Amino acid sequence: MNSITALLYGADRPGIVAKVAGWIHERGSNVLHADQHLDRQENVFFQRIEWESSLNSNTREEGMAFQEMVQTELGMTVRIGYDDDRPKIGVMVSKADHCLHDISLRVRSGEWNAELAGVLSNHRDLQNISESYHLPFHYFNLSPESRELEEANQIEWIQEQKIELLILARYMQILSKDFLEKAGCPVINIHHSFLPSFAGAKPYHQAYTRGVKLIGATAHYVTEDLDEGPIVGQDVTRVSHRHGPKDLIEKGRDLEKIVLSTAVRRHLQNRVLVYQNKTVVFD
Amino acid sequence: MNSITALLYGADRPGIVAKVAGWIHERGSNVLHADQHLDRQENVFFQRIEWESSLNSNTREEGMAFQEMVQTELGMTVRIGYDDDRPKIGVMVSKADHCLHDISLRVRSGEWNAELAGVLSNHRDLQNISESYHLPFHYFNLSPESRELEEANQIEWIQEQKIELLILARYMQILSKDFLEKAGCPVINIHHSFLPSFAGAKPYHQAYTRGVKLIGATAHYVTEDLDEGPIVGQDVTRVSHRHGPKDLIEKGRDLEKIVLSTAVRRHLQNRVLVYQNKTVVFD
Amino acid sequence: MNSITALLYGADRPGIVAKVAGWIHERGSNVLHADQHLDRQENVFFQRIEWESSLNSNTREEGMAFQEMVQTELGMTVRIGYDDDRPKIGVMVSKADHCLHDISLRVRSGEWNAELAGVLSNHRDLQNISESYHLPFHYFNLSPESRELEEANQIEWIQEQKIELLILARYMQILSKDFLEKAGCPVINIHHSFLPSFAGAKPYHQAYTRGVKLIGATAHYVTEDLDEGPIVGQDVTRVSHRHGPKDLIEKGRDLEKIVLSTAVRRHLQNRVLVYQNKTVVFD
Amino acid sequence: MNSITALLYGADRPGIVAKVAGWIHERGSNVLHADQHLDRQENVFFQRIEWESSLNSNTREEGMAFQEMVQTELGMTVRIGYDDDRPKIGVMVSKADHCLHDISLRVRSGEWNAELAGVLSNHRDLQNISESYHLPFHYFNLSPESRELEEANQIEWIQEQKIELLILARYMQILSKDFLEKAGCPVINIHHSFLPSFAGAKPYHQAYTRGVKLIGATAHYVTEDLDEGPIVGQDVTRVSHRHGPKDLIEKGRDLEKIVLSTAVRRHLQNRVLVYQNKTVVFD
């Protein structure tokens, strides 16, 4: 038996919960999980609901019917996922390899329900590692002259492959508004600081200079405003005067892996709703 | 406008969510929060649902009608709370004062919707502190000879005061099965270790001897099995070889305050369901 | 037998450790703890050393002789503390009471070796609380007209009382460079964010708007640059979309208490050296 | 220029610090770090001291001369390390692969100054993974009949390879007292619980049954008493009623990797002293 997950949000009005649960029950399906949030300041209602489709139902038809109902009868935005979805992921990297290893091992171990379609990079450093995981590796020369052409090639690959999620696994290039629009799928980035502290370049050096006692990492959806996108997850670890920039970088690697993979897991399990540059995470 | 919170659990069956939400909607009331959990191993369904009673409804009548419906139509166990409840709390202490201060200050600051009815103790040490918060202090001489009589006096006070929650704020006496039954209200204890490690006496000394690198505190409902009741909350803090037993005790005090007060808050906000000696905490 | 603690720093050169330890040993005294740090980028050496003065020694004379030796023979900066020091602390508050309670209870319980000399405030709200701890309360009317005069009165009190540490326990006024110079003692502030994130006013509202997943608190020495002084301690706690600004403020209170009191403890135990707007904390 | 690290401990007596620092200074060498601990209950002194050998010195001769001095003149136990040491590590595994990946990647990235000599296992499951890191894989059939012979083969490999550290990376076999003696090197194990909670088999299932709110992992030196050896590091992560045993196992994997690798790093950097079944960790 398959399960369907819906993420919905929109203006609050009486009876949403009853309507949604009633619709599922009437079809003979059964709610497994439901979590909701009401932003009383904005009067916006959010829900994640997961249900087991009844035996004689076609799951995808049921999901589409639900989506139709929510949009027309409740006027809400909705996204549907199925437990046998295996979205295709593209990974963008530069030179640091720790997040690429971490992601590849999690997919290989079956921890995530997803398929790694390939690795895009502006450097050749991680080609061997990518291939050791049997991941197609695509190099793009992002020099000022070739950038426009190469970004078009990247977009072409993303569209051909029908990529549903891009992960920036320590990709040290800025994605333009135009690129994001054409890519047309969510993009998750790991920033190696506790945002909004130390946005921009060399955050561990900034942290060292300021003398903070904790360093952090932040996973966020990428928007055209660098380091300003909706935060999906954050964590910190303790440091002291004994840690120089090199130690912070090393300590930070473990943090980046955990924070990025936690954010990707939440996304893949349809737990994240974006709203007014913030996230609602039903975890 | 007042809100009602219901905590319900029982054997899972199709349509519970629809039934509950439908009932509330039909009365013109509006769901504010709903959180649920399905234990698929045991096939037990748990829900916390909070709703705003419609304008023309008597809140307590609506709560009782809901309870009636859930029990008769769904065959589930249910507990109802109202946002203007101010349950009476009894605090039991021995000699350590930090948790008593913490609890008293939280109640006084309005952080909790509750009333401290008084302090019961087997020592006179905290009488002045209790009275500085205008809390009636009751001393009970729990010597072997007087114990039976004094426990009866404690029970009498608990019943007369209509105490709805007992907090053992570092109370160093064991409550008998008989006492717990007669008290007839939930009892939350703070144990100064990360249970099940270091149950019993002198947990910080045990922790020191074992050389652990983290010490913990555990808040749990009290059952007749000492230190074995359902856990409501736990936390830990880092220690090193530099910390002797005295340092662990001092570090532990801050931990005990936070863990105990977090557990009490969860209880007072009707976020905790007990089930098979475990808790479901909707937080 | 009494112990002496020295905090020293200066340009590194061979033999400092041998010189310091040798001097103590030759006097028949015995090292209890020693911790050191070498900033290899700046070539600066830091040490905290604590020793038991030999039986026939006058502790304060020994401390002064040590100071003399370190300054003249090693050319280093040094600060000396004695285990029977009881520095006088002044607390500055506005309206929030939680840090004042926390500080007062720690001093009263003997957790800190210090004396609270009194409470200074620009509001009368906490007068009763101060007096319940038998702390003299001094109100200063910091209106634009009276500010200059009142600050002079504050300085006078600080100097008369021989205050050795000022704690800004949620004091919502900026201390001028002139004030800091005249006060002539270290000043520790608690900022209710994870600096450098959300410096300035209303950090919990800023955190809410940005949608961070952790909130923090930072204790730092006060300098003329607001929120830019050397950080003594920081900590964070997890939040979610369910927490509005009011919830963040409430969660933050517990964090602020712990972070501020940890920083004060470190300072009182002579564990903090300030250097290039950063701290070395030997904890 | 090379550095030498010494770990020493023994009965405390006046002048140890002066003697040690003086000896180093007299040879023209320079102390980089020194950290010490005095267990006042047991009157035992511990020190970790790291120094830069002077230009014209042979580092290993200097280390041996230091060792000789400490043993004969101070009567203390001492262990010496050199910054160009590259100890050979043997990894023992069963079927779980996450710790093996983590260890292999850290060694390959140069994070640790060590060499992986090979992988020993009682199952063939991880042979391919081992070989993908170019690590020799040795299978041993530990059936009741062949156990004695195979353990002798394991010991032979350990001795031939001159293994200096054995890591039990989720190795599900008990090492006998006899094996440990013959192996003759330290052995670090990762136990998948917060010891002493849930010693023995299936700790995540035990944790689930008890309903704890945090799960942990513990790295410890292996002694003949299963799960009772000196603890090198521990950490925990938050769980809730939503996590079944399978989720705890998955969450635990990340914890196990971090706790085990942190312990190995501390060991390799000569930061751990064992004493009375506890550790002093100079970190």
C-alpha cells in the first residue's frame, strides 16, 4: 500500500482540517500523520498530511484529485509527494569533497529515496571521486568569456535530466536570478556560517577574527539574494581560542555535512514549506 | 475567545481525524493546532488538538461534549484543558533550594498558567524561602514512627487543596504506591542523572566514578517503581576530568532547573500523553 | 593554605614556562593548575597559573613579588587574584528581572566568591526585587536633560563603592566611552542574540523575521563600540516556525541567564584574558 | 623543526612543572603547549606538554632523554609522541559500513596523521568497500570451531603489521582478555549508547523501549570488561516518540561516526591518559 504526502498553505478559514480529513476518509483512505501550523499574525494556515491510499485507488490519481480539491475548494497552494518518488538530484561542487562524499554515501546506503543524476563543477578536482561513485561528472569552464555559454550548458543538462533538486555542496559560484529561473527546481546550499553572521566569503576567517565561541553552518534555499534565502536548518559547534582558521575549517566540515544532509532529507521527505522567505519545517 | 485543548489516544481506526475535525467545524469552532502520532507497531493513535470555541459557545460545555463524543463514538481516552485553567500545584522539597526558586519565579512571572498552593517538606530548611514567595510551608516529620501519620497528613492537604500536580523539586523521599494512589494527581520528579544511567542515590558521584563525559538530568512522572516512570524530558551538559563530584553537583543544578521546568511547562500546556510507561510529547 | 592565580600574556620567548614554574618552586610553593596558549600568528604567549602558597609565605606579598618578576624579567602583562578575594559587583538593570534574580541567587548560594554592592537602574521597576535580596537600589533619571548629572552620580557610586566588576543584566542603555573610562572596571553585558548576528535593538524580532532555526545569547566585555566587545561566552537553543517573537523572548530568558552567569563565573575565577578584541578563556 | 609531545602522570610532588619546563628550556627547546591536571583526591599529577625541539637536536634522542629523566628523576609514567609519527591502524568491522567509510575518508583527506594498515572482519560484507579505499581486507571465520585458530591469525597479523591502534568500527564480537594482551596495543570501540545506559546488545531497541528523549554514543578503550572500559568521548542527539527503533539506528549512525572519530583523533594527537578506568583528555 502506498502513501501520499501533501504540503498545503494559504489563507486560514474555518473548516480546512475537517475538509481535508473528510475528503481522505470518504475515499476510504487513512491518515497516517498530520501536522499543521497557523501563523496568527499573517492568518496563514500550513499543513503536512500523509495518508495511506485505500487498496483500490490509483495513488497518483488520488493525489491529483486531492490537489484539485485543495486548489479549487480551499483556494490553497499544494504540493504532492508519493512514497515511491525517487527525484533526480544534481550536485554542484567546486573543490571541497566532504559534502559530496557524504551525499553519495547516503544515497548509496538507501538513506534517501532519491537518485543522483550527476555532478556539475567548475573545477576538475572531484572528477575521480564522482566517478568512484559511478556519478557522471560534468566540467564547466566558468571563465568570464565562457560563462554565459557554459551556464546555458548547465541549464540544458538540468532540463534534459529532469532534475528536481539541485544541491550546492560547497559550490563556490553565485547562481544568477536568470539561472535559478531557468533551472526551475529548488536549490539547497550549505553556507559555512551561522547566518546571518558571516555571510559572504571566508566565514571561518571572519569567525576567527571576531572571536566567537561557537561556529555554525546554515542550509538554505537559494534565491537571487546571496546568503539571504529561506533557512532550512542550522547547527553550531563549540570552539575556543585554541582553534585557528584551519581548525575552524576542519571542525566546520563535520557540521556542514550534517546540516546539509539534514536539510536535504527534510526536503526529500516533503517536510519543508517556504513562505515569506522563511520555512515551516514539519520534522 | 477561549481555546480548548484535547489530548486523546486509543486504538487506531479509519476516520478519527475527519471525525474530530468535523465535529469541531460543525459547531462553528476553529482548529488552531493539531498534532498527531500513530504508533504503527501497537496500532495506537494519539492526538493533541487545540481549537477556538465559537463565540456563542460555553467553552466548558463544549469541552465536555467533545469528551463525551470521543469516548462514546471513537472509544478513545481523552483529557480536556482550557486556556484559562489555573491548576493548583504542590511542591515537595527537602534541602536543595534551586528548583524551588526556579519554579516560584516562573509562576510569579506569569510564565506558567498555574497557582502554587504550597510547599511540603521533610526538613525545615526551605521554610524561609517558601515564605519569601508567600507560599504556605508545611513540615512533616518523616521518622519511621511518624511516617504513616504524616503521609496521611500530606494526603489530606493534597486532597483539601485539590492539588492537580505535585512537583518533586529534589524531594529526597520515596513515594509509596499507596501514597501515589491516594494523592490521585500526576507527580513529576527531577532525577539528577541521564536515566537509566545512575538511578538511585548519589548519581553525580556515580557519574564521577564512571568517568562519563556528559552528565544529565531526567524529569519523569513518578510511578511506584523508583526512577522507572515515563520520561517527560532529558538534557545533558559536558563535563571533563577537571570536574570533581562537587563541580558536577553545581553544574547539575542549572540542568535540573531547566529540565524540570521544561517538563512542568509541557504538562501544564497539555502536551504530554503517557502510554506504556513512555510519553508522547507534542512540543 | 591559600592559593594565588596569575593571568599573564606578552610576546613569546623561550623559557617563560620554566621561569614562572621555577620561581614558584624556589619559594617552596606548589603549582595546582597551569594552562597556556601560544598564538603562533601573533607570537603572543598566554598563561593562567594557580599555585598554593607555601605555609610561611604572606600570600599577597608573594603575589606582588610574582607580578614584579613577570613585569620586569619577562616584560609581560599580568593580573593576580587570590582565592579569598571577594570583589564588589555592581549590577545595572532596566525592567527585565530574570538576570537579576539569577545573579542574586548565585551570590546568595555561595556559588560565586563575590559581593553584590547594589543595583543601579534607569527605571524603578526592580526596586522591590533588589530590596528582597537586601541589595541597595539606586534609581537614576536618564532623561536627556539629567543624563550628564546622573551618569556622574553613577560614576561616583561606582568609585566610592570600589566596584571591581559591573554587570549589565539587561540594562537597556548605552555606556559612553567616557563613562567606561571613569568607571575604571571591567563591564560584562549580556546581548540577547548570537553576535554578530542581530546586533542592536530587538534581536528576537530580527531573528523571527529572518527565520533562523537557533537563537542565541552572547556575553561580552563592553567597549565603546556597541555589541562589538570581546566575547566571553555564547550559547544557542533550538527554535522553530512555531515560535513567535514572544516565545523567542521567553526561551531566550533561560539562555541569557546561563550565558551571563557563565561569563561572570569565568571572570571571577580569573579565567579570561582579553587580547585584540578577543578573549582567551581558560575553562 | 619538529615537535615532541609527552604525556606523563604519577604521584604529585613539588616542582614537577618547574623540573619539566626547566629541562626543556636548558636544551634550547621551546614549550608550545602545556596542560596539566591535579587529582587532589588521589594526589596524582597529569601533564601533556608539547615542545619544539631546538634546531641542532635529534628529536627522537631528545624524546628518549626526556622519558629517561621523567622516569628516573620524577618517578612518573610517561609516553612520548612525535609530530611526524604515522602510527599504523587496524580496523575491525562486521557488517555496518558507516564508520569504516568515515575513518577511511578522514585518513585519505589527511585529517589524521596515521596509516590504515587493513581491515579485519568476521563477515565478507565490507570487502568491496575496503578495497575501494585500497585497504587490504582479511576475513576470519569466527565459528565456535575455528575461533581459536582465527584469533591467533588475527594476532599474528596485528603483530606482523606492528599495529599501534585497533579501532572497533562496529565490530560485533567480544575481544577476550587473552586477545587484548596479545594484541598489545590500545583498542578503541564505539558503543551505540550513552554508557552506562544500555550496555550490551541492541541498545537502540533498549532506548526505544525505555522511551528516552536523547540517544547517545560512547567511544571507550576496550578492556576485558565489556562496555566498562575508560570513556574517551560521548555525545547525544535528541529523539522523540516519532522515532522507532529503525529511526534511532539511522540517527545513531551520524552520532557514532562523530564520537568514534573524535576519540581516535584525541588518541592520535596524544591527548588521552588512562587512569583508574577513567580518562584525562587534554583537548
